[in-house]
Amino acid sequence: MAGLGPADARVGVILVVNAGSKSLKLYAVDKDERSTPLDSFDAAPPELAAVAHRVVHGGPRFRDPVVIDPAVRDEIRALISLAPLHNAPALEAIEAAQRVLPRIPHIAVFDTSFHRTIPDEAAVYAVPRSWLEDWGIRRYGFQGLSVEWCAQRVPELLGHRVDRLVVCHLGGGSSVTAVRLGKSVDTTMGFTPLEGVPMTTRAGSIDPGALLYVLREGHLNVDSLDHVLNFDSGVEGLAGSGGGMIDVERRAQSGDPNALLALDVMLHHLAAAVAAMAASTGGLDALAFTAGIGEGSALVRERLCNRLAFLDVELDIGRNQNAATDCDIATERSRVRVLVVRAREELVAARAARALLDLA
């Protein structure tokens, strides 16, 4: 564990727990929002004020952060079927952290919370109304902590208010979100984190009739289909690769037709999503890239921005190739600013915990 500095700087430290499908990330965030990665719960500082847990799916019940008690744990458990890759490990992390730190308040901070401002016209599916009223089936949106950080950070980086922002969170899971006047008004993920653009191993949106066909013809059962759509699809599924975006890009640049197709399919849907989100914001002032692919892939940023030239997006090739995080990579004459923003979900989660507990 890296050093946390003098003891007085650690008063009111928030431990942020981000449990993903393949990783567990822990951060100690002090009052000055200095964030330090930790290796385990046992390494938590003694001046700990609270533990903030990122939970992906809050369902219809959780619209704001909440103190975790047995009833809240049970409700998070009931939501596992809606986000099995995320809520299950989050619940395991909550239970483990509460065993190690039983006297500290534990706060659930939901990725769906930032999207509670999406209007019904963008959130409601055109299915029988009883599906919404009886079963809570609607578009919730996800990756809200990341998008909320971008909504705060982009105006800081540009030095002025940004009314119409589209955020591309591109990583293992990917989404595109419309942010107008600092609030989410539309996003590509829906009832579950499976909807939307093609992701690393997730299919994204496909014709539901194709899924019915696969089931009706007996090609797959429900559990097998669930697994394929979450783990064997997306860019890796099309490319026939298990090496993630780095491997897909390498193979595409060497001319591999499967990798080229996978990359083209992803970019096609991303460009369409950005255009759709720009329609929801009423135009586009800034475009933000964040998360592993968004921050790390100059190729994806360049090729996507080329497809968005009709929206007056103009990328500076040199800035893009040499981009560090938290920078503007558009040309000076580009009407739309293009930014690479370092993902800082832990800071948003820590702020939410402090606000809920009224910590200074």
C-alpha cells in the first residue's frame, strides 16, 4: 500500500470499494480528495469514516445513496438477476467489508442514480404499460459515477460551462450518455448493462426477435444465451480474440478481416449512439472519452471522431496520439471540444458518502 501521508491528512478518510466482474478495486480517499489504491480491506487506515460501495444496479427502489443494512443487502441481492456481472460481486464485497469493518458505516452508491433525471420519453420502453408498473421494466442507465465525474470535470478543464455534453465511457462495458446542463437526459444502456453499443464481450443491442429465434429453435437455453451475450459476444466475439481491445487493434492493423469487422461494427454503433445522444441534448458542445479504451486507444478516438465530422468534430491528430488524460484533443477550429478524461469514480462515490453522512 502506498503511503497516505501525515495522520491529520487522513481524518475523514472514505474507503471506496469498486467490485467488478473480474476485479476488486479499493481506494482510500481523504478530505482533500487524494486517492490512494489499497490492496485489501485489512489495509484500511485507522481514521476511516465510512466505506462507500459502488453498486451498479439500483432498480426502481434506489435512486440515491443509502446506508447499507440487512434489508438493503437483501434488495441488492434481489437485483442480481438484472446485473449478474456486477451486483453479485458488489454484494460479496459488501459482506466481506462489513465482516472486516463492522463498526464503520457502509454506504451503497448506485451507478443508476445519475440517470434518474432521464425523462420518461427516453426511459420507457414501448411495451405493455403493466411491464413498467408491475415489473419495473424501463431503462435505468449505468456507469453513472463515471459520467457524473465527466459532467463535473469537462467544464473545469475547459474553463466554462458546457451545456451539451456527450460522454463515451469505453471499457470492458461501454455506454454513451447525453448530459444537458449537467444532468443525464439519455444513455445507451437500459434495463440492464447489456443494452447499447457493442462492448468487449457483451453484445449490446440486437433484435429481440433473434433472441426469440435462438430460444425457440432450441439452439441455446436461457442460461446459455445469457452467458453468450455477456461473455462470448461483443468485439472479442466477432474478432475471435480473447486479448481485449489491444489485441483486436493489433490484429486489425495487420489486416485480420475478423478484427477489422469487429472494430468497424463497434465504431459504427458508437457513431450512431453519439449522434443519437447529440439529438437528445439538442446539439453538441463537447465530447468526452473516458475509461480504459476511451483513455487508452488513440485509434478508436480518431476513427470515431472521423465518423462524427458532420457534427463539426475535428480531432487534432498529434494531440490525440500524444494525449495524456484530462486534456482537450480537438483542433483549435473545431466547434466541438474533444476531451480525454481520467475516470475517477472513487471521488464521486466518496463525495456521495460524505454528503449522506454529513461529513465535513
